[in-house]
Amino acid sequence: MAKLENGPRQRSGGIWDPLKDSTTDRKVAAGIPRTPQSESPSYRLAYIDDDFLCRDELRPVRLQLELLKVEMILAERGIRSTIVMFGGARIPAPGASAWAARNETQRANLEAASVFYEEARKFAGLCAEYSAKHDHQEYVVMTGGGPGVMEAGNRGAAEAGAPSIGLNIVLPHEQAPNAFVTPELSFNFHYFAIRKMHFLMRAKAIAIFPGGFGTMDEFFEAVTLIQTKRMAPIPLILFGEAFWRRIIDFDALAEFGTIAPEDVELLNFVETAEQAWKVIADHYEH
């Protein structure tokens, strides 16, 4: 019987390596002769039994795994801070067709909005230039990993020679990571809540471009946490003031009394990548 001491657990072959041991166990289990007993679902090792892990009772474990996996990989890469970019998946690159348009009005609006794709690309490049001075451990660009503004953010970082992060999520319609996400930093989620945590845990600033329900959800999540002081104040940068003022009447909320007048001051409206970077530089006194 192995002797337990204050140090690592010992086995006859030397120090016990739990990771290696688990890998060995999986190989051994795969080589077991096929019998009614070994073929039974009950015989599977618990941590490689997908049916077991997907049971409702295991939801707390799955939540923890989604939190831990990304946290551990980012920590191993030494990534300490991020610049998060939210925005519409349907906004095309300049010159590209508006694939999501359902009518001519939408087509015209989305193609005009391609200016935000280009500004997102430039903004990510500015973040990447700063990140390079810190061995790509600070101000690493993080997006939702999909098309549109998200693609622009990852693309701008890649063109500047910097790594970038993509946090995809499983949706009813297929969503593949865009081609500019750093492969080793491309993640996939089931739980929106855990994905949102990772967006905010290392964020030094959040840049929000025109978008739909998903963008609004992410924007209001962040501003609510800052407003309620559950999160340290960081720059919230809204690209395209005309869009945001038309979609959301922030001043009307303050006038009605459902937010404080000073809450509107949490928002920074910009039109260009350079203006957005100045907001960050001024806030942190770079």
C-alpha cells in the first residue's frame, strides 16, 4: 500500500502524477475486453462519460469546468488584462455584401455600418501595439469569436502580430470561430453566464459597437455591474453616438429618474479608433 507523507503521493514507480495516471487509466479502460459488464454505461470512468456529465444533476460541475478551463489556460499564457470588444455579428467588412439583410433598408444600413468594422479593426491594432510592449500579457484583445465586429477585432490584432481571444458559444444556428482568433485562445461555451464572467474578469476597457440583442445584453451587463459598484469602473466606450442615441435614450432614463444623472457619465461616445484609445490612455494615464 502506498505510503502517504507530507510530500507528493508515492507509488512503487516513483512520484504519483495524477494527470499521467488519469491518461493511463483511460488507455487501460479502452483496452478492456468487451463484455456485457464492460460495455455497460455504468462501467465508464465518470470523467469520460459524456452521458453522465450531461445529466441535470451535474450542471454545477459543468459550470465549474467552463470557468476553470479558460481561467487556467489564460493564466498559463500569462494574460493579465484584456480589452473587450462587443458588436454586431451582421456588420460586414467594407466592400462585402450584407449577408444578413432581409430587405433593402437593412442592406443599406448594414453596408453603411461597415465603417464600424474598419474602426474595430484599427482599434484592435492600437491595443495590440500597446500589448506588444508588455509581452502580450496586458490589453489582449478579446471578442465573442464570431463574424462581423468580432472578426474585425481579432483581425486587427492578428495583423499587428498579436494574439487575441475568442469566446464562442453554442447556438441553435452554427457559429464557427472566425479565422483570426489565435487557435490556442479559441474557446467555446454552453453557459452564457460563465462566458460573461470571462469577458469581464480581466477587462481594462470595453468597446461596444452597434449590434443587436446580444450586444445590448453584454453592454447592459457591464454598465449595471459598474453602476452598482460590483465591478471596478473601467472605460465603457460606445462607437457611433448617433446609433446609440437613437436606439437608447439615456437622457430620458435620467430625466425619468430610473437612473441617476451621473450614470450617463459612465459612457464614452466615440467615432474613431484613435478617440477610443485616447479614452483608455487618459483613464489609465498612459
